[in-house]
Amino acid sequence: MSGAPDISSDETRPRGKQPGSGRLRTVIVYGILVALGSTMVLPFLWILGAAFKPVGEFADPWKLFPSHPTLDNFRAAWNMVPFARFFLNSLFIAIFVTAGSVLTSALSGYAFARLRFPGRDRIFIGYLATMMVPWSVVMIPNFILLKAFGWLDSYYALTVPALFSAYGTFMLRQFFLGIPKEYEEAAKIDGCGYLRIFWHVILPLSRPALVTLALFTFLGHWNDLMGPLIFINSEDKMTLPLGLERFKGMYSTDWGPLMASTLLMLIPMLILFGIGQKYFTKGIKLAVDKG
Amino acid sequence: MRWSKGRRLEAYSALLFILPNVLGFAVFTLFPVAASLILAFFNWSPLQGASDFSGTSEFAGLANFWHAVGFHQHVDSSWHANDAFFWQYLGNTVILMAGIPFAIIGSLFIANLLSRKLKGVPLFVTVFFLPSVTSGVATYMIWQILLNPEKGLINAVLLAMGMDAPPQWLHDVSWAKPALIIMGLWSSIGGYNMVLYLASLQSIPQELYESAEIDGAGGFAKFVHITWPMVSPTTFFIFIMSLIGGFQGGFAASYIMTKGGPAGSTTTISYYIYNLAFSNFFEMGYASAVAWILFLITLAVSLINWNVTRKRVHGEVFV
Amino acid sequence: MAILLWILLSADAKEHESGPVVLSYMMWGKENEIREMRAKLDEFELQNPGVKIRITHVTGLYQTKLATMLAGGIGPDVFMLHEAMLPALAERKLLLGLDERVASDPDVRLDEFFPQIVESCRYRPQWSNRPLLYRLPTSFIATVVYYNRDQFDAAGVPYPADDWTWEDFREKARRLTIRDAKGAVARFGCWNVGAWLSFLCFMWQNGGECFDKNDMLVIGKPQYLDRNVEALQFCADLTFVDKVQPNVAMQESLPHNPFESGKTAMFLTGTWHTNQMKDFTAFRWAMAPLPGRGGRATVITCGGSVINNQTKHPREAWLLLKFFTSDKEQQAILLNARGLPAKMSVARQWKQHIQGFQPDCRMEVAFDSLRFARPQPRGRQVSPLLDIQIANEREKIMTGTTGRDGIREALVRLQQTYDTACPYCNPLK
């Protein structure tokens, strides 16, 4: 995973429009990026190495990679918990919640940003305020509520309440505010309704923000520990983060399998990030090409 | 009806737009929040036969709140906080937020570097984002090992650099908080905030920079006069979210890495609330009261922040 | 309003169920423990047709899950419970008191069990004028010293005698500690003397006291202060003066099974550890009682599940608790050695049941320790603030924050905070 060789080759390659005076600056920028970047990667490399380490090799801090790599940890992780089942549960919940909550957040975010209606600002402040309420106190009332709905120990408990995000609404509203109004005015003149403006003008313009929010939401639910712990009892609806907890015993931790499954848990996030990244960087690329 | 047909149409459409979210919000957020506020006025804990709120025990009035923030005089006429822990943990919470400005500046700095015309940017974005992608629990455990004073990589490096007695980090009352702040910086500097800044930076019209260049502006001037004001809504958003996160935060990291120790030096208010309600004591009423005090503090700080920053933020940010 | 109505309506909706009684049993533990438990429960179901048991297995954060379930009114019928949580639950009447059942059930005779253990299964809530029985005595754990015979032999150190003293303990720990050329410790003499339970034992051995009979804190009262300070200083000195015991940072960096991996020659812990050691063959090991100083003392913890006061099936739940105390289950406890059987008749035959363990591991030490064993004091759990204060002061001592002279101050501080706590405005007491 080390990025260093790629970068240096990039750097030595002649760059078309690079002015001579910018050369030193480019080197400095790369220097900073590589230095900071390695700090970011190091612990990650550590998991990668640890996941393949046999039992005896955990103790030495200087040793990033095992001298005798083994797949035992993966095997142990796979056998210790119904890994595939937990994985699919997590995936289903995270995808469903992400799609649903980005949609409801975008709809309401648009209304809060652009449409005028009575009580708009008051409702919005209400949204903001509830974000400041600590999660641990709402847990009990939430539990009682879901029990009343008969949703305990079901996928509903982990999905439906999560479809309505105050955070998402806040974030998208902020982004929509930054979109120049002229685009909508033009559509309005063409006789578009609000829904069409929203769908054909606002959403396409907001792709970076939507993708970012989708990513946050996915990560949040993919990593969620408390929700499944509280609401789920049966093994076949368990999710992965809770599965990881099983490697931590009362008195000792099975580090090897824990690291192996942490590594496996990273994969969907990395894939999603890989896909989403196009959108983060597309704009940057555009800027580069323009320059 | 004084409103024009257009205004009414707009209002009705808006209603439809916000309906799904507001409905879900009311049921799954507003109701539990209101319920927890009611709890704060009772000495409620799960009692015999209480399968819902019907079994609440005695009304406590403001006693729960008073216990958290009040003081009392002992017979020897010395004054004592009713709950000394509340104050200690509030202090911890605030100190642990010291990393926020650094995290914001760092995120903007990196986003700024990454939005240059360079090759390999996607690779770097991935690299910087990695810490936030790794599961929180996993990250904390890795850092716990990195920070170990005897066998951890960090002290190994410090020793190699010639430091005689590197800190005991998580095992030292005065170094545990800095250790958590450093870890927080590591995990947040290239994370969501950087991506938000990237999205924000790329939406700045290139023309602004071009015309500034024509006027002969240097890099720093461009940053101060164009970039900073143009990203200010994002900064504001990040700052508010960090403050809220900071006041409510500290549970997961402390729970996994220090269990709130040593000697309570990394216990935050939210950890305290969790302890009160769920770890051995079941003081849900008192926990709710502490949570609501925390809420009021967060709200007050956010409001002050909002009023101070509003005038300096570019564009229509708030209402 | 509609939502509130819904809650009220649905609360008692599921009354009429036919078919077998389904009991829910909540437990923690690793996968193999779940499998063992399932096998046991299968047998219970065979013996009791018409009762099915559903296991809820909680991984991590057990208290959180239990608290939420109880608060939501769907707590498990029977569940495992940490000793530290018992007072909070008993005070809130969430646990079924078993005294009446015991009185009316001729199958259960409490005099079959070690009296000290029966004692530790009782707790007197503040709303009751006498102690109530909350667990049926099933198993117990006593704090003892495990030692590595091979390392003792190699160092030429005699094995601990049953009446050994603190000074013997320190002397052996010193001689068993191995330092490399740079002064770094390659093997520690002892381990875990800084835990709360061992603090407690050392204070008791020295004639000190932490709580009085009414569960009030007396750790810093003049009549006990000197003795308590002396005891804790002995514990802390092992780490900071003699350096025969790892400090917290070293503990974290060493393997999670320091005794089994030979990193420490003596290990002070509960007898649950025999479960880890029973199939262990890398070296010879044995148990010794805690060393004494004037007095002898150890602390015992009672195992066994508890019954939810809200259960709809108290009769079946009671059958299950009884099942756990049957001779066969008591023998199984000996075999897996996570605890020790509470029934005296089974305990007396321990030698017949643990074949395969190392023959001279001196299991009798655990039973002999009962002579001077005391249950965990409950005063600590009654007030969350006190619990946190004690934990904090213990950490300050064992991280070296207090320093050698600071221990007395720490105990005085603890007592002062306790005595000056607001008597009328504290909703937690």
C-alpha cells in the first residue's frame, strides 16, 4: 500500500504546463503530503501486518510485517463467528439506511434551503437542537418505543429510525444554500415544478455533497455498535461490529482474529470510498484541466 | 388569504418535501428526547412491574439538576460540590476539545494541498481518509498499542530520538488527555472535514482566482481574500459539528482505551452519563438530568458561536 | 398521544401463549462456553418436558444490554449477573428473592452448601430489614496465589507454606524476578497485587477494614487508617520499590496470559483461573493461599444465576436454578473449573473428578481458604460516586501518581469526601 514509488515517478515525469518557478513548490507540497500521508497509513499497515501475524509475533513494535505470514487468523475469525451472515446483515442495513436517509435528508434539506413556508426556521432550529442531545439518554425511550412497535430483534429497529437524519438535513441544507439561485430561476421560467427542479437541477449539482453524506451515513451504520447491541438478540440478525466484540473476552483478547476481521471489515468501506472518490476528485480534475 | 397562489403552492410543496423526514424525526427523535426530559425530573430507574413509563418512581423536581451543579455546606462549614465528578468531567470534556482548532486548520491545509494541480491526488485523498474509514473500535485498539509506554511504536521512536523518559501516555494522569487529543487529530484531520473542504474548495469559481491573479495577488492573499471567505460556511458547519461532537464525545475512545482513567482523567460527561445509566447503577433519572445540562451547555456555546460568527461568514448560512 | 396509547395497549398484548413455556436465559462468555451451556440446557429440557430455554448471548457491554432490557420490561427470565451489579438490581426490586422458595421446597437444603458461600449469596437491600437470598449457591471463586513450580525449583526457592507471611511472599518474589543486563525485567516475581480485590484482602489480613457492618466506608477512619495504609503500601512497593511486579503500562504490553507464558512466577487471582490452567502442560503449577500478616483473609465471590422479578414463569425459572445446583452439575463445575462447587459433598470428592489436572496442583487450598474467607463488601456498589472514587484512588496508587507518601492522603481524602457528601441532596444514596 505504500504510495511513495508512484508519487516519485509522477514527480519526475515532465509536466506539460508546469511553470519553472512552481517546481520547488511542487516538491515541497509532495514532501508534506508524503510525510503526513505516511503517518496516516502507518497504523493501517500495522493492522495489515498484524492480521497475518502468527501468535508469537505480536510483541515487537518495530516489526510491521510478520516473518512467517499465516492465514490462521482469518480461518479462526471465520470459524469463531458466522462471519458471512454478520457481514451480509451489516451490508444490507448500511446500504438500505444510506439510500433512504440521503433521500429524506435531500428532500427536507431542499425545502429548508430554498422554499418559504411558515415555521420553517423554527422547525429547522428544532432539528439542530436535537443533534445536541446526548445519545445515551434517548436510548431508553427509543427502546421502549421500538418495543411498542414490536420491532425489537428485527431489521426494522436498525433501519427505520435511521432513515430520518437531522445531521443529513443540516449538511445538505448548508450545501444547497451555496448553489447559485440562477440555475433554478432558469428552470422555473421553463415551467418546472419544485420536484422537477429538485430532481433535475439541484440533485445533479449536489453530487459531491450527496456522495459525501452517503459515505458518512454508510460508515456510521457499518460501524454502529450500540444499535445492534441494544435492539438485536438473535444471532441471525447480528452485525459485524458486534461480532468483532466477541474476540474480546472478559480477561483477554484474541488479537489475531480481531485484526483479521477488522481488515475484512474495511473492504466494503474502501470499495465505497473508491467509487465515491471519483466524485470528490472529478471536480478537482475539472479545475486542473481548466487551469 | 393574503398569500399569493404561488406562495401557497410553495408552502404546500415544501410541506410534502419535509413530510417524510419531519414525521420520522418527530417519532424517533422528538418523542425520545421529550421523554428523556420528563425522566430528568424523576428518580426513575427501571422498577418492578414497570414495563414502560407507568412505573416511574417519585417526582424529584429539580433535585437531579441541583445535585449535578449545586454546592452544599458541611457541618464544619466547608463548602463542597454536590457532585464533584460532574465538574471534573466537564473540565475533562472541555480540555479534550483543545484539538478542534488544530483539526480544522489541518483539514483545510490538507484539502488545500490536495486541490492543487497535482498528479496522485486520488491516491492521497484515499490515504488521508483511511483513518476515518477504519472502524472506530479498531482504530482505538491500534492506538492503544501504539501508545503503550513499554512496547509501543511511539515511545520506541522517542527513545530512538534520544528522549530519556518518554511519557507514560494513557497510564499517566497528566498525559492521557494529550494522548487522546493526538489520536483525535490523527483520525479527524484527513477525514470527513477534509472531504467537506474539498467539496467546498472545488465549488469556488475559478474565475475569482484568475481575476485576483490579474490584480497581482499572491498565494497567501488569495487564501485570505478568496478561499477562507468562500469556505467559511463549511468552516462554520465543521466548527459547530465539532463543538457538538466534542461536548457529547469521548465515550467510545475512553471506553476502549482507558475506561475513563487513569483516576478519571479521561472520563467525559457523556461517559459519565453512560456510567450512571448503564454501568451498575441504573440512575436513569439523574443521567437524564446531567444529559440535559450538557445539552443546555452545548446549546449555549453553539448560540454564542453562531452570533459571533454569523457576521463573518460568507453568504446566507443561517436563517 | 397516539403513541403513548399504543405503548399502553401493546404492553400486555402477548399474554396468551400456548405450547411449551419458553424461558429466556441471558449469559456472557466465549463461543465454547455458549456451547457448554447449550448442552446443559438441552439436558434440562429433557428432564423438564414442557420447558424450552432460549439463550441470549451478549458479547461485550453486558450491563448496557441488561439495563435496557430491564428498563424496557423485557428482561430475561434468568440471567448471569456480575457481583458488582447485584446491589443496584436488588435495591430496585428487579431480582426475585429466593427465601420463600427455599423454605417451601424440600429438595433444596441450604445446609448442604458451604455456609460462607450461602452468606455471600445474600444481600440486604435498604428497603428490607433482613438479608435476602438472591442466588442459589452454585459455584464460588476465592482469591489465591498460583505459582510456577518449575520456576521455583530452578531458582531454588522453596514452595509457599500454607502459613506463609507477607515477608515470605516479598522475599520469594524478589528471588524469582529475573533482570537482563540493562535492568529490564525478563520475568516478574508476582502479578496483580494491585487489583481492588487483592487490596481488600491485604487490608483485612493486616487487621484493616474498608466497610463496617452497615456498609459504611471506614477506610480512612483513625482506628483502621494505619493498618490500611501499611497494607496498600506493601502492595504498591512490590511495583515501585521492589520492582518485582509490573506497573500498569508493562502489564498492558505483555501477553494477556502472563502466567501461562512464564512472564511471572506467581499470579494472584481468582480460582476461575484453574479453567485456563487445567489442560496446561508447559510447566508444573500449584496453588497457595494468600500470604498472611497477623490475620489471614481472602475474598470470595458467589457464582450462579439470578431470576428476574418480573418473570412470568417463576416456577420454571426456579427449576432451572435448582438444576444448576444438582450433584451432576456441581461435578461439571469441578471439571471445567471456572469456579468451585458450592456443595460440600461434591467439593469433598474433588480429587475423583479432576483427574487429568496436574495431580499435585493443590486444589484443596481453595477449599481451605474458606476458613478465613469473607464475601465482597457491598457498600461500594450502593453509591456510584463512592465506587468511582475508590476506583480513582486505587488507580492513583497503582500508577504511582500518589507516590509512596501519598497513600495515606489518598485514603483520608476518600474518607473525607464520603463523610462530607451532601446527606440530603444526593439522589444516588
